[in-house]
Amino acid sequence: MISSIHPKRFTGGIHPQNEGKELSANEPLRVPPLLEKYTLPIHQNIGAPPKLIVKKGDEVRKGQCIAEADGFISVPLHAPTSGKIGDAVEIPGANGAAVPAIEILSDGADEWGVCLEPYPDWKNTDRDKLKKRIQEAGIVGMGGAAFPTHAKLSPPPEKIVDTLIVNAAECEPYLTADDRLLRDSAEKVLTGAAIAAKILKISRILVGIENNKPEAIEALSAVSEKFSAEIVPLHVRYPQGGEKQLIYALTGRKVVAGGLPMDVGCVVQNVGTLAAICEAVTEGHPLIERLVTVTGTPLVRPGNFVLRLGTPVGKALEFAGGIKGPVGKLILGGPMMGFAQSSLEVAVSKNTSGILLLAPEEVRQFEAGPCLSCGRCVDACPMRLLVSTLSKVCENERYDLAEENYVMSCLECGICTYVCPAGRPNVQHFRRAKAEINARRRKK
Amino acid sequence: MESVLVAVGVVALVGLILGVLIGFAAKKFAVASDPRIEEVAELLPGANCGGCGYAGCGDLAKAIVTSGADPALCAVCSAENVAKICAVMGVEAGAKERKVAVVYCSGDRSHAKMIAQYNGLNDCRAAASLHGGGKGCRFGCIGLGSCARSCPFGAIEIRNGLAIVHPETCVGCGKCVDICPRKLIRLVPAVSKGHVYCNSLLKGPQKKKYCSIPCIACRKCVKAAPEVFNPQGFLVRAVKPELVDAELVKSAGCPTGALQTVEDHLALGQAAGKEKEGAA
Amino acid sequence: MPSSEWLLITVGAVLVNNIVLSRILGICPFLGVSKKIKTALGMAGAVIFVMGIASFATSVLYHLMLSAKISIRIGSFQIQDLDIAFTKILIFIVVIAGLVQIVEILLQKFSPALYGALGIYLPLITTNCAVLGAAELNAASGRSILASTVYGICSGVGFGLALILFASIRERLELSRIPKMFQGTAIALITAGILALAFMGFSGLVK
Amino acid sequence: MKREEGKVRLPPEGTLILSSSPHIRTEDSTRKVMLLVILTLIPAVLASVWFFGLHALRVVIYCMAFCALFEYLWCVLAKTKSTLSNLSALVTGLILALNVSPLTPWWLCLAGAFIAIVVAKQVFGGLGQNPFNPAAVARVAMLVGATGPMTTWMDPAPGAVFGLADKVDAVASATPLAAAKAVAGNAAEIAYYNSWDFLWNAFLGNVGGSLGETSALAILIGGIALIALRVIHCYIPLAIFVTITVFVWIVNLASPGLTPGPLFHLLTGGVMIGAFFMATDMVTSPVTHLGGVVFGIGIGVIVCVIRIWGSFPEGMSFAILIMNALVPLIDKMCYKRPFGWHPSSINILQPRRGEIK
């Protein structure tokens, strides 16, 4: 049912001129053929990396656990297909630093191994059992943060949580994976939401979705009665999908800087995560594949794909028909917050929401001209930071001043850089400042 | 004449009254301070490089006097000044070995292969989290000059995309060592006349993919002087750098040129560097 | 004195005849202690305090001097009814120097941080022509003791205003890419010049 | 379809671009912003040519050319990349031209351009670094240094340049502001400046003054266009107008006949061009909206004080410069805390004292 909530408008934000969603939104979901080799990065979650429990030459089945969770803030890793374990290798991670990975040589059978026991009757299943299942299935926040979901669903007893927010805003331009998922399997997402709500012992489910996805809203409202979820269409405004902005839009509550959503009684889950929860609970399937938007004008057939974890980016681009024109940039994630890549060996991991190619003429390079103090960044910053000053401060490496000017609140959403007429690489400045300040804090 | 005398008298009177007042105030509100702090601070170089770990030369002077920090903590300070500080403090001066910074990379633009074009902040640490600024080798010098800018003594030059330390100007304060995101720079004894200018831990063929001057761990140098060089994985390091001299470098005959003399490294990209200097 | 007179003294001292920007007095601490707003605030406070006290003290002395006629007789040497007002500059300097010394000692005792930040500029208030200038201007315009004190304080406020404005601009300048040859005092003087130009707009407000 | 089966390859060495997010940007650029400012000033230039003929055009060309020249010379001498292409020097030159009399001699334009470009801008590090509006600095310096030529005005001759009226080229005595100031306190004389007849002429620009001071209408058109194009926000000009209106209204209530009414003050002198084009100069104005309002109020008050009680008839440039000096402080004071900021978050955002040195 469409909610009667009147969404609040957060300060700042932008409406990108070119959303680029039409490239992939209307293409049907495609399931690419099995690859011969998957290169699975081992550390795909925030927190402790899982511990490998297989060695080279071991036979594994699809869905078999190959690395065990190491602690509470950690999740296991599962084989994306059946086959043999290959070499332990190093591949470039999203930020270019080498990350350990393990090769899995497919045997082509793609047979499920001993699966987790499904709980079709999850409504009458113990909460702790469900929570444990979510960890066993290796589920992390699939919107980008990769924070273990079971930890997010375990608020400390002193926090009172009353609202589950389903983040279907998908405000990043070009990306349509969540849109596609909702159009095709809204019921799965809402089932996942209901399971999460049961774990949290709450009944209020709000679905925040930007109103540029009418088909998805329709699909959602068709099944929402059943789960008593409220669908709230939101203005198209980046970063509507930012956790703090979404909570404010839907509930009017403000998450204190440095605080967590559960401080204001909310838990936010991405639609992809909820679909994965549904599969893990009702079918017993661990997280071994995800929806990825492979798009960009240089591609022959952009669209949304069900990609196994460990699929190299180069292969994903081949699934999308290959490259037809010159490429200026290869990006993992969306154009606003994604990471530029220099290698095709980067593998799809649990938080890869998109693979984007930009043509050279679409790439506008940073010029790092002088700041005009025009204040557009200040107007547009969703965190209401004094960006122009911060940018100059960081340029001069005055990190003490940067800290005084609240650089630690920066979301790195990229808006200040998007609107800057002088083409200053603000986000990169702030990232550096944050890294530097964190390093100094650790030192003390 | 009289007026002058009166003026002198009046001023003297006023001065006397105020003098008494000041004397009283100085006695009543006196603040004790150690004069040695200033003396020591005078002897320190005053560059405030922070290489000693204190927030500047004044801070170090205070630490030396009040909390007994090592007078030789300052790497920049000349031996005689250290001796003078020791004399001020009344302690024995120890011998001091001069060290210089060495950048363990020879991968300038003519030797290292670029795989992408970096566009962004002119800062190595920022580029390091962005695939290292486009150079194929992820161990080598990024070449955006963070170390050069951090050097209080102007001893580092960026030439043709590679940081080059001028050993005669380097005082070994170690600021660049902390700045470099690739941990390429180390302090070595200044007497050492040659180094294995490579930092990559990859296997030889992988290194060769992106660089024409890597250490491929062929161990020719180890055979030439086993007590000096020691292979660590796929990289050879001088364990006794003070023993490396030009002759040894020559006799080792490094096939790629990773092991070279300090002079040769200094001459890297000389021609290209000149061109750039003219333009700047 | 009518209230409008007080207004004239205040506005005149703070804005129109600003001791730094219009009378160009006290430039040394103006350029020296204006790198940070925080120290500028401290310096402004110190100057207001010193100027107020110095104006008061010098004014009292000056009025005493005006009324006192000195007669001295030492042996055959004799002076009759000498007006000692001509020694005012000498006396003012001594008095101000002494006062500043006391302020310095007190500051070192009670606010070492501010003392450290002001550094050499605190003793320099001693020879700060702004303080002496205020005292001289008071004497020249024949103000009463109260008016002199108010003028001294307002001149101090004017100095503080200029100093804080200047410091805020310099804090901003610290973040800009000033060509090497203009860095430091050069750009500070240019900025001060433009600021003085701007303050010329107030001329004529107080006749 | 052969390509589809082929292996995907990255573009050749060095053409793939690596940069930090975001990877898309607006089409806006500094150059575009400056171009829009120049375009929106064209009505004012046309109006000045209409009223003052080729004299006006001469001054505009001189100022713009000299500013561009100094910018170029600086870049050559300082061995930096030429910054001419961002058009900021031309904007400064154009605004400077609109700030001076149509009879300004060429050497004064040259001196003004030097002050604006070199003294007020480049020595501070160039575009974006100057704390004071270059054109305002130049105007004030010229006014103080060469009072004679800077206060030699010309009577308007509408359309003379197109032969629609007789060419007069007469040297006028004073601008309306100076004339009104001369008769301050004389209620009967002041009344003339409140008449609709006079105000209408002032609105159209049929009065003496500098190029940009005459036609309030032309500036208004440009200013509104500038706001509509979202180059500037309306806060600063609005705050200036409202403050002047209220201030003058109160003064008129308190002592009638001291000065003409609010409309006179809005339509004459440099208020219009100052409010729309000089006070809103991005570099030298506060970045926040609230700061803009404070900035505008300050300018309004100072302008009125100088005009009514000061010795200069016009105080717009002075007011802008004084408020420019206050901008860093205003920016500090008027900044609201970040979204979701709360006293309890201070520990996370800021280091505890002593924790980080």
C-alpha cells in the first residue's frame, strides 16, 4: 500500500542532469553462462576476514562454505559453483591495493552441495536461529557498505528499534539493479523484510523508493498488503539513499553525527540484502550471487545480470556484449561513489552494485582550479558542511582545521565535487583528510 | 638649563616610583623558568621538522631539559652542537652516525610502465588509495612528490616521475620515511655507496611486466658478496649497506641495473629532468 | 558633556579616526600579532587594557602638571613658577613603560599561554606609538580625565577591531596561494593598505 | 557480432583515467560563470552607450583591454599558466568600467586596471584568493588618488550616439547623490529628488554618473537574469535593498529633509550595480545564505551612513570593501552545524583537547 507519509526533504542534494538509468532499466534480467574459473576475494565484509578452511585441490560443491566467520563481525564465504579449489592469488581490490583471493575451477556441473536447512515456516522459527542463519549464509549489506547483516539486526538491548526501513531509493545514477530486483521479485524482498522485522520484533516496515521507478512501486504495492509494508515514494534527489537522509525523509528523525540509525530506532536494509535473507531462510541458499548492473554507453548490451561472486569484471563486460567504443573510465559501483579501476581482474564481490564504463567524452577531468567560494557545494552538501572552506583547508593539509570544520561527518557522496564549477577534487581531499585524521587518532 | 634639570628630576621621580612598583610586582608574581631550555633551543637547528617526534625544536629543547630526552635525538643537529647541548646538560656525548634517506625505486617514466592516467590530487597518499596513480608496479615510487614537499631541507627532487634524494643535502631527519605511502624510503648509513633500488615483492617475471629496471632476484650480487647482500623472497637487500661501494656494485654486475651506485641513481632521468626544470 | 559628544568620541576613535587604519599608529603589533584570531583577541584585550589605564594615568598626570607650578631653590640656584607640562612626552613614556611591565608580569603569572602567544609584542606595547599617541592626542585636545580614559579605551577598541578584522583576513590568506615574493609582511601591508582605503569611507562622519 | 565473442580489453596504455569519485560532473565551469556575468552586464553597457555615447564604449574597451593585458603580463612574468581563458579579468574590467565616469581618461583606466588586477587580485594568489573585490578596490583607490577626473561627470544625452539627439558632451556639475547631499537639510530642495519625475529619470538612467550608476533598469534586468540563471543567490541584493529602504525611511522619519527618500537612494548611485554585481562577487562574499543576509545588511547600513553623514556622496564601494574585510568572520559566525550535529557528537567529531596536538 502506498503510504500516506509525506516524506521530509533533507537539505542539499542534487538532481543529476543525466541519470543514465534508461540504459539498463528496461532490459530483462540476464543469467550469464558459467565461467571456467572464479577468483573469489576472501575478505568481502567489514570486520574480521573469514578463515579459509579449504586448500588447493579440494573438491567443493556450490554453496559449500570455504571460509568460516572469525568472530561476530564477520561472515563465512561460500563457493559460487562446484569444482576444485585452485591457487591462492592476489588480485587488485576496489581501491587498487592487492587483496588475497582464491581461485575456484568450475567443473561445469554447478551442483548444490549440502545446503543449509530451509525454514519455509520462518514465521514460527526461533529468532536467534534466523539470525544465525543470516550469518551462516554470509549475508552482508549489499548496498555498498558490506557490514554483516546479522550484526545490524542485533541491536543492543538498551536501544529501542521500532522501524525497519527498506532502502530502495537507488539514487545513484546509472544503477538499476535494485529497480530490476523489485520489478521481478518484490515479494522476495518484502519476505526478507518481514523476516528482518520478525528478528527485530517490530511490525513497522517502511519502503523508501524514489518516484522515478513507477514499475517497481507498482510491483511493491501489489504485494505490500500481505506484509503490511508501507511504500513511500520519494523525490528524486541524490543522495536520497544515504542512510541518514533516508531516515530523515521517512521518519523526520536525525541521526546524530557519529551515531547509528538504531540510535533513533531505525534499522535500514538494502533491497538486495533482504532478497538474500529471503533466499537464505526460505530456501537455505547462501549468498553466492548478486544482481549487478553492467552498464555504460561503450557497452554493446548494457543490462542487469545475476553474477556469481568472484566473476572478474572483464568477464562481466563480455556478458554485456563487449565494448563497442573507446573507454575512458572503468568504475566499480555507481558514478557518484564508485571506484575507478585500472584492471579487468577485479572481481565481483558482495557489495558490487554496478560495473560502469564511461566513454572518454563523458569523463570530465578534474582541473583543480582555484575555489571561487561560489557556495554551490555548501548549498548542495547533504551533511551541511562548509565545503568550500574545508576544501581549501585540506588543500593546504591543515588537517587540524579540517577536523574543526567537521570533515569527519563527510559522507563522500560526491555532490560537492559534482557541482563544483572549478572542478576541484573535493571528495579526494576529504578522503585523505579523514584517513590522515584517523591515522593520527590511532597513533595517540 | 633649569628646565632640563627639572625635567630630569621629574622623570627620575616618576621612574623611581614605577621602578619600585615593578620591582614589587616582579617579586610578588615571579614565574620560575629554566634558562637552559632557551640555551638548548638556540643550539638546535630550528627547522621544526618534527623528525625527533616532538612538536618542534622548542618542544625538544624542553624535553631535553625537563624530562631528560636524549640530546642526540635530533638527527639534523651537527655533532658539535650535540656536544654543546651535552655540555649544557652536563652529560656525556655519544658518537653519532650520519644517515641519509634512500628511495628504493628506479622506476621513473622511462623505466616503469604506466597502465592508466591519474587525474586528481597531487599527493602520493591520495593516489596510493587510487591504484597508485597509474604506474603498473604497486610497490614503486608514485612520483607525485609528497616526500619532496615534506622535506624541510629540500633534499628530495622529483625527476621524471621518480623521487631522488640528494645525499649531500639530506640530513636524515626521516620525515619522508613516514610520509611515503609505499614505505619506499629508508634511512641508511651515509657511507653506503650503492643500493638495490627496487621494492617490489613480486616474482621476477611479474616485475618485468611493468618495469625494465627491477631486482629479479638473480642473486648475482649475492654470489659476489654473500656477506653484504641477502635475498628476502624475490628481492635482494643489502644487510650491511655500509660495506657497499662503487667497486662492489661494478663487480656484482646487476643484469637489470637495479643494483646501482648512488651517483648513477642521481643521474637517472637527468636529461628529462633538465627539460622540466626549464619549463617550470 | 552632552551625550552626542560621547558618541563622537566613541565613533571617532573606533571607526573614523581609527588609530591603526587612519592614524597609522601601532603598526608593529598590528602586523606582528595578527596571524591568528585567537592571539589577536588576546592582544586586543591587552591593548584596550593598557590604553585605558595609560590614558587615565597620563591624563591625571597631565592635569596635575598643568596646575602645578614648580619653584625650586637650591643654594643660589632658583627656579620660579616653572610650567612642567613640556615634559609630558618624557613622563608619558616612562609611565607607559612602567605600566606595560606590570601588565607583562601579571600576564606571565596568570595566563602563560597568552603570554607565550603575544611573545615579543607585549613588551613592544611599551614603545607602542598607539598608546603614546592616544595619550598625546588626549593632551593635545585637552580632554577631561574621564573623556581621556574613554578615548583611550575606544582607541584600544578601534585597534582591536582593526586587528581582529586583519587577523581573520590573514587566517584566510594563509590558505591561499600567495606568490612567494609577496608572502608574509608584503601581503600583510598590501591588505592593511586596502583596509585603510576602505576605512577612508568613514571620513567626515566626525568633524 | 564477432566483437561480442572477443575478449574485452582495456584501452591502450595511459588512456584509461583513474580518479576519485564522483565520476560525473556538471557542465558548469568557472569560464561559464564568468561568461554569464559578462552577458548579464550587456544591458548596462548598452544603456550607458545610449546615454553617454561613444565615451562610454571607449571606457569599457579601455578597462577591459587593460585588465586583460595586466592579467596576461602577470601570467607571463610569474611564469604561470595563462588565466585569461577563465574570463575573470574581463569581468573585473567590465565592472570597473561601469564604476567610473564616461569621461575617465585612458591613463586612469590603466592605473585602475593595474590596481584591480595586480594589487587587488594577483598578489593575493589570483582568482579565488583575493579578500577584496578587485573592482571596488580599484574604484576607491582611483577616487582617493585622482579625485578630479573621478568626479568629472557628463550630462546624459539619450540616443545622441545614434543621432537621435544633439551631441552635447557637456561636463556636468554633479551626480544626483552629490547634488542632493549639497542641499541636505533644505526640505524644499530635497523634495525635488523625491518627485516621481526625477525618480523615473533615475530609474531609466537619464542622470549623470558613472556608466553603471545611471540606468537602474538595465542593471535590474541583468541582475534578475543573473539570479534566474542561478549564478548568484538573491539574498545579498535583497538584504541590501531592504536595509537601505528601512534605514533611509527611519532617518526620514527622525529628521525630515536631511536626505531624499528610500527610492532615491535605491535608484541613484552604485547601489544597483553594487548589490547585484559587486557585493555578490562569489570570491569576496560569504558562502552561506545567512552570511549573505548579514553581509547585505552591513553593506546597506554602511552605505546609508556614508551617504547621509560622511564626506563622500557615495559609499557603495567603501561599504563593499569594509564588508569584504568582515567576510571571514561572517563565514565563521553564520555557519550552521552539520546535519544531525548534536552536542553529544562532539566527542566523535572533534578531538578531545590534548588528544591531538
